[in-house]
Amino acid sequence: MSAIAQGIAIFLMISFIAYIVSIVVPYFRRKPNPAGDSTEFEWHFLIPCRDEAAVIGNTIDRVTGTFPNTHVWVIDDDSEDATSAIVQSYAERNSFVHLVQRRLPNARTGKGDALNAAYHAMLRTLGPEVDPDRLIVCVVDADGELASNVLEQAAGPDVFGNPKVGAAQTSVWMKNRDDREPLGPGKPIRNFYTRGLLRMQDIEFRTVIAAMQSLREKTSSVGLGGNGQFTRLSVLQKIAEEAGEPWHGALLEDYELGVHVLLAGYENRHILESYVAQEALTSTRRLLTQRTRWAQGNIQCIKYLPEIVKSKHFSNSGVVESCYYLILPFLQMIGLLAWIVFAVLFFINLASGGGLSFDFTNIGWVLLMSLIFGILPFAMWGPIYKIRCEPKASWWQAIGWSIGMWLYVYYMYICQVRAFFRIFSGRNGWLKTKRNAELHLGGPVAKDT
């Protein structure tokens, strides 16, 4: 039994190392995409909101100030705060700002439903002269800050300048990554920990996830995210015709939309040359809750595997990459169980007087395997982050980030266990993740329901 557990664990670790290599190489070899003329397209921003009074005003100011003459559709999902009133005040002063009001019992049913409501509201305002191939819909979080060059990059010849491209996802940065006192003054130890937590989230998005997307560009299987997501209106219409609505009910509705775009025969792109900045979470509890939701949404998307495998629009490499990504939560659980079985058998053998008789008990071999499979694949992102994202940082900082990433990534095992537990117990509802600016306010903080 122990040999089987060891074999499974080794196979999974080798597969993981191969995947790490396959994402790092295209990440470093990727060539920049050229910019285009954003005036050749019409741009509509969708901003879903649930109790976002703390941030929505600034977001509307930023979008309308940075991208004048673009339409902003703010969906108020029956907020209990002043979100609706704030948006309405902007809409009364600016004809490009629109409030999409949802009310219970037809509200708070998921982000996908909120986006669908804005999609239908937008369609009702469009005249016959609008070309759906040249109208681009962008989804932005209520606290999202798009870089000023994002529309030019999205309009480039390799993105929406290519008629084969149906959707694109910009890279994501953490806007509070350099905050020295994220919890306020007088809390040196807690601020030290929280600074590290903020930085790890930035490293995760700007290196690990960006590298995954670089591989997906090669395999034509780029995934979409929930912030900084761009899609042609014509593609959304085609998906709606075939599947009922553009966005659907998975907790990972963004990745789900990306799959639908690919199944519809279009391509997705990753925009690494621009970004959307969002808040990194300052609370471990809120981070685990958010990532558990993402993990659960990932597991829900496993239902698309048969369609992906059978689709003529997915390349062979795209099928392999998509299948690996979708079954990864199950592989992680198998690997976790294999190590638990190995550890239990090891201690049972030790307690029964069998001594250290396993093949892996040579301490040098154990340390080497731990370094290769358990530390390097995670610690390497610290130096990569310094080289690609923060070249002015010192190598001592990079070493610290390496240690931090090695420890940080183990959150995924906690989240995977929680996600599977939620699925098996039939729990699919969530409250929104509370913004850092809202922590002084009352109400629930990212509690699942």
C-alpha cells in the first residue's frame, strides 16, 4: 500500500514539474503585442456591484476620466448601502453612465446573472447602426483600476484587430502591494505579515497566472478572469443564442465564459502589455474564502470536459491544457491523500517496531526530493518576479519572496478541501468578499452561505 501511495505521489509531482517548465518557458519567450487604435471600436464597461458605496464613486470617476465617451453600466445587485444612489447621481449628470437596478427576489443570484442583466439593458439601447463585431464589452470589478493603455492594447492587431479573436483578458496587478502599513500604524508585526500577504498575491497574478496564460496562448486555450475581461458583443450574442445567456451559473463564471467563447469557434487572448489593478486582500480569512469560491467554481467547470474533448475548435494541445487545468483540483486531492496514507503507514510501521524501513527513509534522498518537488517549483517565482516585474528590488527581497511563495501556495490545499466539502454538502451560495475600505463597517465579511 505504501509503495502505491509513493508511486502516485511521485507521478503527480513529476507531472507538476513538467507543467511548471511548460509555463515558464513561454512566459520568458513571449513577444509584446503591438497596440492599435481604440477609436475603431465602441467600448462598454460592465461593473457589477453589491454594497460598493465605499469604492464605486472613485471607480466611475476613473473610468469616465481615463476613457471618455465610453459607456459605463453599473449593476446594483440590490445593495443595502448607498451604491444605487451614488450611481444614479452620476447617471443624471453623465449620459454615458447607466444604472442597472436589480431587486430581490431577482437579485443576488450570482455575478453571471448580474452581468446578463446589464447585457440585456445594453442591447435595448443600441441602434441598428451598431456593429456588434466592433462593440467590445469589458467587465471590471467595482474597485478595478484599468491602465490608461488598456484599450489601445485590446484594439491591437493581435487582439480585437484580429476578427478570429472573440475575447481577451488583461493581466492583473495588486494596487496596494507597496502599502507599508496596510492595517494602520502601531501594528508592526501584523503589518509585516500583511505586507507579505499583499506581495504574495501580486506575485501570484503577475508571474504564476501570467505564465499559465502564456502557455495557453500557445495552446489556444487562454482563460478569462472576472476583472479586466473583454468580449465582442457579437460573440456574446452567439453564446446567448446557443446557450441561453452569455454568462452562466458557475462560481467561476469568468473562466466558464472563456470556455464558451472557445467552443463557439473564436480565440481568446491574454493582454500582458497592460493591466487592471485591484485590491489585494489584507485578511487571511477573506483570502481563503475567496480562493475556496474560485476552487469550487473550477470544480463546477469539470462538466465542460466532454464538450472540450469533442470540440473541433480546440487544438490537441488546447484539450490537454484545459483538461489538466480542470482535473487539477482532483489531482491535488489525490496527491494530498497519497501523502497522508504514506505518513500514516510510516508512523504505524515505526510504532510497531518496524524501524525506518521505507525506501524514502534515507534523509539525504528525502531532503533532495523535498527540494526538487516541494520547494523549488514555488520558491522560483520570487526571482522571476524580481526579474520580470520589480527589477529595482534587491536580491535579498527576491529571496524573501521565494520563501514567502513556498509557504503561501499551500493555501490551495486548504481551499481545495473546503471546496470539495461545500460541493458534497450542496452549498453553492456566497456573500461578496468585503473590500479593505469596508472593514470598519458592519455586516458580514465574506462568509459563505
